[in-house]
Amino acid sequence: MEPEEQIQLIKKNTVEIIQESELLRRITSKGSLRIKLGVDPTTSDIHLGHSIVLSKLRCFQDLGHKVILLIGDFTARVGDPSGRNKTRKPLSIKEIAANARTYREQAFKILAPKKTEVLFNSEWLAKMNFSDVLKLASYYTVARMLERDDFSLRYQKKYPIGLHEFMYPLMQAYDSVAMHADVELGGTDQKFNLLLGRQIQKAYGEPSQIVITMPLLEGIDGSKKMSKSLGNYIGVTEPPYEMYGKVMSIPDELIFKYFRLLTSLSEEEVDSREKESKEGRLHPGKAKEELAERIVSSYHSKSGAKVAKERFEAIFKRKETPTDIPSYILASDEMKEGKIWIVRILQLTGLANSGSEARRLIKQGGVKWDEKIVKDIGWEVSPGESHVLQAGKRKFIRIVRKSQ
Amino acid sequence: MEPEEQIQLIKKNTVEIIQESELLRRITSKGSLRIKLGVDPTTSDIHLGHSIVLSKLRCFQDLGHKVILLIGDFTARVGDPSGRNKTRKPLSIKEIAANARTYREQAFKILAPKKTEVLFNSEWLAKMNFSDVLKLASYYTVARMLERDDFSLRYQKKYPIGLHEFMYPLMQAYDSVAMHADVELGGTDQKFNLLLGRQIQKAYGEPSQIVITMPLLEGIDGSKKMSKSLGNYIGVTEPPYEMYGKVMSIPDELIFKYFRLLTSLSEEEVDSREKESKEGRLHPGKAKEELAERIVSSYHSKSGAKVAKERFEAIFKRKETPTDIPSYILASDEMKEGKIWIVRILQLTGLANSGSEARRLIKQGGVKWDEKIVKDIGWEVSPGESHVLQAGKRKFIRIVRKSQ
């Protein structure tokens, strides 16, 4: 495809391309470019927030470019050596490999496996000695690093910033040197780091990469950035019904942003739906149904989406308890004198991830036992042969007492 | 010697001991301590400013402790990798070895060679990899590094500070870990770095070194810190007459500070001289003569000091031209038609280090040709068989025309 046409496809949904003219020149002169995406190996599950960048990578692949997933295993292996930052515990090589494998498998729901290369940055970073590190560090100043939003805030608030933390952005930037990246993609929150890559490549005598930032996606709560730790995410491997239900739960004002960023509809097609909605000719619920069907179809199948939709409607529109719910077999040694605490059973079944989550669910009136709301946190259940336990709107589990 | 008595000797002339109680405990429990002095291998010539710290090291040696000169060859070899700092050009291994050799030879005018160990920090720093560097960096924060006077000033004035510069103090601090220093000495301007050593040792699970700061010595101009680059120094290898003359040139208000820091006189002996001087019973010139004699004697010999004194008096008190002055043989190809420019001859003979210094000397009326002041910068001399060229008060050279 002609470089100018490629640019038109690449531009869709991007926030910034720095610089578009460079990208055009690079495609024109080089043909196939090396497109970098840095991957944090402390997480493995990909959600729809990640899919925006991955879809753009897929677009590059379809245009004949080479996509490189760069697993930041070196940083993950080092962790936070001071131990100050609890979220940066060192990972073992095994854990990193497992996470990278999962990430790759999930990413291949979007990327073309044969056009995707995977590299690990320990390959070059682990080999650097003190002189190499000093050289790298010499290419950036303290003042400019302190301009980065998060550092700036922490410095002003007098929260400690370890000196080693200043090295992490430089490591990511050096990756672009080592792997000869032509383009690096990331969310808008990565702009500082991506631009640093340009500068460090230049310092090492390499051509500077073109930086492309993509919009961040709000989670299903409609306020914060989608993230696993906030629980407001839709994972790309979630079963059709879960995925469908989560999309249906997003606030109306996100519908068309989701359409734009998560479906293959053209801008015009989304625009026309948005117009219809504004004019009252398209009900938000209907729009959401289409959105949910499209998203579920792309990660599963059309038929999967259809089943999910039917089930969703049965439960929410007709308030039925679904029939195809999973069972949990309650063993007698999990009970005391035939009784079990409601909080405990919520945890055992996985409906709550912790005792405190179970308590919160009960307090919010979100837990039902055989369709009756559970109000007493201290309730000791005496299970009969079979019951339905419900947590929130969409999670059901059948509790079956193990026969003696 | 009893630890308490040792402390009394060690304390003399120090500015701070952090902490004296720790030093007492360490001597009591360990007996012989490891005393560190960091040496910058970009310079080799030792002057009286350095002698203050070296004398304190000698004091430790006499008390049975082990002195370690730590040559910072790693930093010197790396230089400033950004090339921004012109004073931090990388040195070759050969240059560093030569400087270290010269330094050691000169330091042995004060230290006991057999009780002195010499280490090079490349031994451990060159072996550190990126993970090791991150670990080291993690033990200190950006904010605290920015509190160091020079960094703080540069940051406020918006002068760039390379990220690698933050690593240099950490490297010096890590040296204390690697060499198991019990005590580190330095001038008061080194206090930040010395204290960082304490903290980094602790982070690595080592006992923290005791820090001893010594006063800085003003140079012979009486205002700035003695330093080679400012030219206001007295080198420990300077010949007796030069040394004597330079001491005689210091301003009166420095006399007793020099006595205290550069001679072996006791505090009481210096105090009594200072008292006599204040009461007008000791003329500053007389005090200076004793000071000069004592300093020259300690680096040369009593007889050397005596000769220097006599020569000094002959020239300054009786305004005589000395008889034992060196000769410069002027070759005919150094002249043009039997003539040579006065500025050129000042440079050739080494009386001036540059053309601009030669011009300045002439303008100040500091140059004499056969005891007559040279006033014309453009003067072309037509040398006869033998002349005396004088620059400043104490430098004489006989110009001898090479016989054809």
C-alpha cells in the first residue's frame, strides 16, 4: 500500500504521532518498519484497555510491518531493590516466562502470531556494566527527569524517589536503541517515556523512533482507567456471558468511545449511530447490545455472543435465575456440625476474593441465597441438598451438598 | 596507647568527628582500624593543603592503624561520558598509574610507606553490572542528593546536572563498603560524601564508618582554598628556596593557622606565639621566618631551610641578585637576526607559562633585564653574552648566548 494510504489507516484513533512527517518518510525509505510495544511482565492478563494498542499493532502487521513485543523482564527480575515499593517485588525467571507466555497467547487473539517477534530486554540490559550505565545516565538530566508528572508530584509532596527509579525510564529508552525500533506505541500516559526513547536513540547515533500515543480507556465504572487492580476491566479471555454483561454495565456516555476504540466499525458508522442516539432514534440500551455483541463476537464467536445475549436477557429482563450455572460441591469437612458461615462460603466458591469483599457484598445487599437477600454478616447457613448462591447481578453458583 | 589517649591525639586540628563516641568504641573493640583516604587520580602533585589530611593519617599510623589510599581510578577512566564536563576527560590507565605513582611518592614524604596500602576502586566498581548499580542507587533518594550544596545550587540556577553525576558520590560511598573502612577522612567540603559512605555501608549491612573532617587551608593569596589550578599553592616537592619564599608571602592573618595545621608545634606553643604577636612582642615577619624554616625543614632539611633563608634575605633585604641562579642557553636559531622578543624569551625560559602571563608580568612591572624594569611589551632584545632576567620577586634566570 502507498505510504500516504498507510498513514491514513495508522492515524485512526491515535492521539498523537510524533512526527507524522517522519513516519511517512521512514515508511517511504525503509518499507517495512520495526514496531515496538513494551510489555510489563508483572501482569499477564490482557483486557480491552490493552487491546487498543494491540489493535494498532495489528494494523501495522496488516500493512506489512514487523511487530516486536518487548518483555521488560530485566526490570521485573530486579524489582525494586530497596524493597520500598511493595508493588515492585522481584519476579523469578519462571514467573516471568509464565506471564510472558500467557501474555503472548492472549495477545494473539489480536495479533498475527507469525508477524510477531518477542524479545526480552535482559538480553542487553543484564550485560551492561557500570561504565555502560554511566554513559546511558549521562544522556539525561536530573531536572528533565523531575519534569515527568509522577516524579514531579512526588518531589513536590516530599515523597521519596529512589535514585534507581530514575534509571527505569532510561532502560526502556535504551531498549529502543538495542532493538532498533522505528516506531514505539503506548498509551498517552507513556508519552514521556516514549519521547525519551527518541532522545536516547539519537544520543547513541540511531535514528529516533516515531512515537504514537493511543487513548486510554475508562473501565466499566466509567471513571478510572481500565485496570486489573481496580477491578473495572473486561479481560479478553473472559467467557462470553461475563464479557457481554460487563459491556452492558458501562455508563451510557462511554458507548461510542467503546464503539470507536473496540470495534472494527468505521468512523462514519460510529458517527451515524451517535447522531441517531443524540436525536433519540437509538436507545442507549440497544446501542449497548450491539456493542456487546460485536465485542463478544470478535473475541469468541457470533453464536457465543448470541447465547450470552439470550442468557443476559433472561436474567435481567425476566429476572430469571439461569439454568446453566456452575456447581460447587460442598464437602462435609468444610462445615462444622452441618453449618457454614456465609462469608466463608462466598470465599470458597470464589464469588468473593476475600473475607472483606464478602462482607462488603453482603452489606451492599448484593448476596442472595435462593433468591433471598442475605442481610446478616454472621449468618451460619445449614445447607440442604441444593441451593443457588448469587453475588452481584451476574454471578451465580449452585451449592450442592456432597452426599455422604 | 589507651583508646582515650588516642582520641586526644586524633582530635587535634579536626573540625568534626562523627561520632567521637563511635570512634572510641571502635578502637576499643577492634584495636587496629582501617583508615580511608580517597585520592583523585586526575591530579598527582601534593601541596600543603593536602598535607593536613595526610598528617592526620600519619597520626593514625603512629597509633598502629592501617591507612588505605583509595585511588578513584574507575571514575577517572570513565571521565564524564557525556563530554559535557571538560574537566572530567577520561584518563588512560597509563596516565592514572603514573599519577598514582607520583601521588604515592609525594605522600610518602608524610606517610609511613610500610603502613600504607594502596587500592584502586576499579577493582570492584568495574565488576558491577546493571543490577548491582540499581541496588546501589536504590539506597539513596533524589531529594537528598539534591540537598548537596553544589547540586542544589546548579538545580536552582537551572544548570544541567547529568543523571550520571548523581552516581559519583554513591561510587565513593560504595568504596567504603568494598574496602571495609572504619574511618574516612576528608576536608570539610567532603562532609556530604563522607556521610553518604556511612549510610551506604549501613544499607549493605556493614558497620558505618566514622567520619573525620579536617579544615581547608587558604592558599598563599590568603583568600581562596589552596589549589593547583588557582596557582596559590605550595607543593611538597618544591625546592627549599621556592617553598621558603612562598611561605614568607602569606598574609599575616594566616600565620598562626599555618603554624597550627602545618607544623608539629603543640597547641600551647602556637597559642603562646599568637599571644606574643597580639601584644606586639613578636613581629609578624619574625613569626613567618620561623614558620617558613619549620615547613622547609620538615620537607627538606634544617640545612636546606637555612640556605633558603639566607638566599631569601640576600635578595629581599639587601636587594641583591643571587649568584646561584640557573642558566638558559639561548641558541641562535631561537633568534631572528640576533634579536628575540621579550615575551618569547620569558616563555622559553619558563618564567612565564604563556604569552598572556608574560605580557601581564611586564605590564605589572614585574620583569627586569639586568636589574632594569622592562616596560615595553614589544621590546626586541639583542642579547649579549650573559644577562640576568628576573620575573616577579623570586625567579631569576641567567640568559647565556650560545657561542657560535
